[in-house]
Amino acid sequence: MTRHLSRLFLCSLLGCTTVISGCALVRNDTPAHQQLKPEQITLAEDIHLPGSGWPQAQWWKPFNDPQLDALIQQTLSGSHTLAEAKLREDKTQSQADLLDAGSQLQVAALGMLNRQRVSANGFLSPYAMDAPRLGMDGPYYTEATMGLFAGLDLDLWGVHRASVAAAIGAHNAAIAETATVELSLSTAVAQIYYSMQASYQMLDLLQQTHDVIDYAVKAHQSKVAHGLEAKVPYHGARAQLLAVEKQIVAVQGHIKETRESLRALMGATSKTMPEIKPVSLPLVQTGIPGMLPYDLLARRPDLQAMRWYVQSSMSQVDAARALFYPSFDIKAFFGFDAIHLNDLLKGTSQQINFIPGLHLPLFDGGRLNANLENNRAASNMMIERYNQSVLNAVRDVAINGTRLQTLNEERAMQADRVDAMRYAQSSADAAYKRGLGSRLQATEARVPVLAEEMSLLMLDTQRVIQNIQLIKSLGGGYQALPEEK
């Protein structure tokens, strides 16, 4: 017994010595790169964004459009892209559960039946004889074993814990990526939807323009027929009419194309695709905030995914460093073993095995260092990618905010232009009513007003689309998962 304790003491001493020397095996490990700090994330002072509390969790709700609500809801419930992202969540969760389970106590029931013939020329050759008095009735034996086998990795240096943390980080990143897909789908649906609504309104304005020019064509044709004017005005009006008809055909085709694009994005069939009725474009928010707070930018799910990937990569570095230290595990068996079935359950057939294990990484040809350098490089690359993604996010917000600000200014000027044209039309109408002008002149005065209203519609459409793009660049209403401690 004393000899066994001495051996155990020597093994423990050897293990402690290896632990101390394990750190010396680490070569050329570089420090982790620095992540951008919140105070480094700012916008230029002359860029204005919508006010505080925006965007909301369901960012499209303030548009008060039940038709859009239904389209986005159907998209989020039927998109194959989103279904794939959710399956990726499940996969990463399973991987984390698998790694976590591997670090826990493992217990298994063991049963084995072995029918064997003992060699007369081997190490167990005496058992090949048939000598019942000596306890040998060979050469055939049926050995049976049954019991419980247990194993536990002590994970003193945190290899498994770091691996589980890396898997949890990858799972949280997958959750954020799912939110990224949801945000991309919802904003794409809204942009296509309002593009279609703008086409409906453009079609209405073009039809009004067609009616006005068609009246002018008929009026000029009548004058030509009565010899009251040359054919030039008639052909000029007819050319305008053909141009408008061409635009009408193009807009009708665009409506069909956007509908098909929306149907594919929603994952709908021709039967499940709902009818889209014309509605007015929404009024976009144009409030003035002070600055871009970090927590608002942190709502971007793609940045959250990158952040979790960084955390996962750092945990992988920790796991790679822990591999330099010795690992300890304990295995045990309790059961019965006998070479005759009728003796299997006797007390004398009990068998107990207690096997402490020690793995010492002494000489590995540089494998552990190469693994550590690889994980460290991958982690630093992920940090740099995250830093650049943050800068890109600030750039996106700045560009989209500036574009929206510019469109707001252009829209105000275009509205003044429409008012001026409407004044000219009102003057033509008043002259016609007083008998100071012809009906043709009053009718044709409507054409430039309609043209300016089309320009105003295009600006309003761009403002809505740009507003949605700004919402996307700010991450919609995504809320990040709290840090796990």
C-alpha cells in the first residue's frame, strides 16, 4: 500500500512540474488586438437623424399601413431564407449542448458476451486443457462482463469550458444573424411595396396627363380639319401623347415586375400572394437629434453577430492556450466479470476499476504552438473585421442620413415649384372662365403641373425608400443579448 502511495506521489510531483514548465512551451503568442471603444463612434455634427426612441422594435408600425403589416408578417413566417437562418440557430445550439455534455460526468451501462477458444500455444495455454479439478474446462469459454462505466474530465485548465464558451458565442452570433435576415427581409419588403405604391400613383398622374394631351390632340386635329392652324401643333401634341403612352406601358410593366419580386421575397405562390391595393405614401420622420449614441448603433444585428464572433474567437484562443497544460481524467468501472455464465452474478465475480489519467504534452513537434498562433491570428482578424464593420456602420448611417436630409431640402423646393405651376394653371383657368383664353390653353396649362407633381412624387418615393434604408442602417429595433458572465 505504501508503494502505491509513493507512486501516486511521484506522479503528482511530475504533473506539477509539467504544469510549471507548460507555460514555457508557449512561444510567440501575440496580444489580442484592441476593439473600437464607444466614444470613438461618432457622426459629424452637421448630420441630422430622426429623434430619440426611433426606430421602434417593429419599425414599420409607425407607417400605419395594415397592408404592409400583413405583407411583412407573411414574409417573416414563410421566407425560406429566414427558415435557413433559424435552422442555423438550432445547429449552433446543438453544438454548444454537445460540447457542454462532453465535459460532464459520463456514465454508461456495459454488457459484453465473448465466446472464445483459448490457444494451446499462447500465454493462456494452460486454460486450453480440460482439467475441471484445476478449474479449467477448455479450450472453449464464454466470458461475460456487465456493469457501469463512468468517466470524468476534470478540466482543471478550462479547455472544455473555453470550448463551450466559444460555441455559445457562435450560437449568439447565429441569433443575431437571424435578426439580420429579418431586418433585411422586412426592409426589402417595405421598399418594394412602396416602390409599387409610387408606381400606382405615377400611373394615375400619367393617365391624367394622357387625358389632357388627348384632349389637346383632338382640339388641334379639329383646327387642322377646319383650316384654322397648321399641322405642326397637332403632330407635336400627338408625339407627346405617344411618349406618355410609352411611359404608361413602362410603369405597368414595372408594377408587374415589383409584384413578382415581392412574391419571391415573401416565398408566396400565385395563390397565396395577396392583392396589393393602392395607398398613399407615408410621411417620413424628419426630427432633429443631437448625435448618434452607441447604444442606437449597437442595435444593428450584424454588428452584434460580429461582436459575438469576436467573443467566440477569444474563447477559442483560451482553449488553445489551455492545451499546453496537462489534462486529468478519471475513469471507473464497477460490475461483474466471469469466464462462466453461471458464475457471473456471484460476489466473487465483482470487478472494480479506478483509473486516474494524466496527459502530459511534452513534445508535439510544434503542433500546440501552431494551433495557438492559428487561433490567435483568426481572433485578431475577427477583431479587425469587427472594427471595420463598426466604421462601415457609421459611414452607412452618415450617408443615409445625409441623403435623407438632402432629399428633404429638395422636396421643399420642389413643393414650391409645384405651387408656382399650380398658380400659373389657376391663372389660365381664370382667363378661360372670363373669356380671355381658350379651353385648350387652360387644359394644356395642366401638363406642366402634372410633370412637376411627378417629380415631387419621385422625391417623396426616394424619401420613403431612403428613410427605410436609414432604419436598416440603424439596426431596426433589434436589441442585443446581454453579456454572459
